[in-house]
Amino acid sequence: MAGEKNLAKLLGGMEPRLQNEIYVFATIPPGESLPPSLQPIMIFREAEGLTAIVPEAEAQEAGLRGVFRCRMITLEIHSSLEAVGFLAAITARLAAAGLGVNPVSAFHHDHLFVPADRAEEAVAVLERLATRNR
């Protein structure tokens, strides 16, 4: 099933869902393996090593130093990987509210990792954005 490409439909139809888990970003140097106890929600390979987004408790148990305590907001609309401007509009609105965000696009949805202590505020910003575009 193809995802939505129309920006107005994406902005007006998105439903931000805040997940309860606290996540951190951790890095594993080149040549090292992920600890077997980790269940990352995302892994990305860079020249400097693997970046893994993992539950904070798992990172601590594995002895990894995690940074950016965050919560994940899933945008409940099936966006196309070819959609133009969707994340740009969202990140601009969050930036205007002084909120940092690390977006991740997956096949079905976009996910936003926002500071854990401001996650509810980020959801409110996104809900207002959706309402204005309906």
C-alpha cells in the first residue's frame, strides 16, 4: 500500500501518539557488535560506528553510555517515503517552540524522538498543527 504524499492531507490527518518508553541514543564503535541483550528500535551504520536508539534501561544494563533522553512520538498516518515537506513542516513548528527533535522515517510512519521532559508539550504542538490543517 502506497503512503500519502499530499502535504495538506498528511498534516491534517496525522495523529501524534506518544510512547511511554524512555529512549537514548548510543554508539557502538566500528568492529564491535551490539550487546545481545539490546533490542534497538533503530540501528544506523556510520563510518564512526553503529548508532542505536534503545530503551534507556537496556543501555544502562549493557554498560552503554546513552545520550539524549527522549520519548518517541509516532505520527499515525501512512506517509509516503517520497512525501515532500511533511517532516520539514513538523520540525519547523517544533523548532519554533524551542524543541529539538530527531526524526526517523520508517516504511509506514514517521517517528519523532523529542526530549523526554518536553514530550507532552511536543504532542500539543503537533495536535495544534494537525487541527489547523483540517
